[in-house]
Amino acid sequence: MVFDFLRRGAAGELPEQKASATGPTVAYQTGGRVAWSPRDAVSLTRAGFCGNPVGFRSVKLIAEAAAALPLVLQDADRRYETHPLMALISRPNGGQGRAELLEALYGQLLLSGNGYVEAVGGEADVPVELHVLRSDRMSVVPGADGWPVAYEYAVGGRKHRFDASGPVAPVCHIKNFHPQDDHYGFSPMQAAAMAMDVHTSASRWSKALLDNAARPSGAIVYRGAEGQGKLSDDQYDRLVSEMESNHQGARNAGRPMLLEGGLDWKPMGFSPSDMEFHKTKEAAAREIALAFGVPPMLLGIAGDATYANYQEAHRAFYRLTVLPLATRVTAALAHWLSGFSGETLALKPDLDQVSALAQERDAQWARVAGADFLSEAEKRSLLGLPAVAADA
């Protein structure tokens, strides 16, 4: 063994040895390793959403904006004002409306990379209810060919199996792109995990500094008579007790310190590394916002000048983050729900009613309307309208 010489040396010096089975083991430790938080979905949600204001606000901002987008339902010939599918989306179940259901779905996608929607009562053309299931409780059961044949939902020690081998699965699984996983999506929370750890650690450091009266630490130097520099045990215990009870904590901020003979207080200023903590925290906040696709300006992070003004940042947020997410999710829901009725329907955001894109849409309408070389059908197609008017 590598450490046999340690055991032989100990046996030669000590007359007796304990008969424990763990006696031959040696604890080998290394220092300087970085401690990161766990990377599972539950731990990331707890630390990055429930315990981090930047992660919480990023997820809420995207989910609420995407859920509030007006939706249109249409096929190749017409745009529907009323339809059983629109009624289902407007009131998916007895406890949620459209905004609540979609916000929960978008939130699950942002937090775990996966979103699951259950259809209840799918024997008719349209399901009776829709429910968003928690991603951390769902697992995919792949078949021999690698495609899912079932979904298992586990809670409270019990499991419910959704059979997905039929023509239409009772569960719609929407996932983000993951380059190293065939069945589960990649969450922005995972990409931002390191930045969230840094941001949280900087917040804890700031809290510890506030608990210490927002002052840097110092040292009490003892110079006794005739150069003696050591306190007795009783003197040391008494000094520590007085410091803890009378001079530590925010409630004792500014209290004068009375030092007896031989004691001198030497304050210690902030080191350059201490002064960089605030900048480190802001940099970590920007990285979190970057992972979610939220302009830092919208989160109130100071010092960001990527966009010329707030309106530009707001438009980029909708164009680059909210609309791609909402378009992909609503298209997946429409394709899944169309399987129940057999219709070919498209569900998508109505861009003409998004106030953040009003200027762009006005320019596009004017540009298409002025193109004399296009037919009416081509113009309607470019604007995302059905080929035939609804009243035709």
C-alpha cells in the first residue's frame, strides 16, 4: 500500500491499537476546490429561481410576456374568431385561465428545459381540460427504437404511467435543444448556474459585511509590560466575550470601544479584491440575464449600454427571446391538439397586436402594400394572413 509506512511508524511508537475496521484508512484532503451548487432541476430551481432575484425576474419577465401575447387560430383558408380549440386555450381547466397555464408552461421550460401538458378527456374532438405537469416529476420511457413509448409521473412514492404508443399521446412534451441528451431539454438555468453561484456568494459576502456593521475587520494588538505579548486564558476569554456581545452585529454599529491598558485597535482597510466584489456581482447578474436572453437594462442592472434606449431593448427582448419561444410552444400545442380533431390548425402569436413591435409591423404593412408586383394572395401570405378572407 502507498501509505503502509505511516501505519508501520504508528505501530512502532504506540503500544496499543484500536481494533476498528476504519483504522487502516487515511484521510487525504486537498484545498482550493471550488464548491458549486448541485445541478439537478430541483436544486437549480430552488437556488436560481426561489433564491436569486436576477434568475427569478428573468424567468418571470419572459414567462409573463410570452403568456400575455394575443394568439390567433387559423388554417389554410380562414382565421377563426370562435373555435372549440380557442375556447379550450382560453379556459384550459377549472383552476387556470390561458395566461396562468401558458405562464406555468413557459416557466417549466425555462427552469428545467422541459414542458409537459396533459390532455384530460381526449375521447372527443377536443380535450376537456389541459394541465401543465411538473417537469421534475416526469420521466420519459423510451422504446426499443429510442422514441418515447410512455411517460411516468412520480409523486409521493406513487407513479402514474401515460401510454404514448397510440396515434395521439395524452401528454405533449415540449423541450429545448440539448446537444447531449435525446429525451430531455437543456435549461437556461443550467447555463447560468455558475453565474448564479457567484452572484449568490457575493450577496452572502455583502450580508456578512452588513452584519459586521459594514466595516472591515481589524485586529486588537496586546502589548503587555516588559514586551509581554500574550494574554492569559481568562483575559482572552473575557475579551472575546465582550467583543461578541458589545461590538459585533448591526445593532452595535458605531458603539465606541473601550480598551484597557496594553490593548490597541488596528483597523484593516478593504483589499483590492474586496473592492471588486460589487463589480463581480454585477458581472454575474449580466451573465444570468444573457443566458436567459433578457437585456440587462430591463432588469435594472446599472452600467449596461448595449442598447441606445429602453425602447430598443424592449423590442429586442420581444424579437429575440419572447416571440421565438412563444411561436415554438404554440406551434407544438397546435400540432398536438390537431391530432384529436383531425384538423390542420395553426396557433401562433398575433404580431399585429404586440405593442412592442408596432413600429416594425407598420413598416412591413406599408412595404407589402406598396409592392405592386405582388398579388393579393402573396401579400396576405407575407403578412401571415390566410389565403382567403374570413368573410369570403
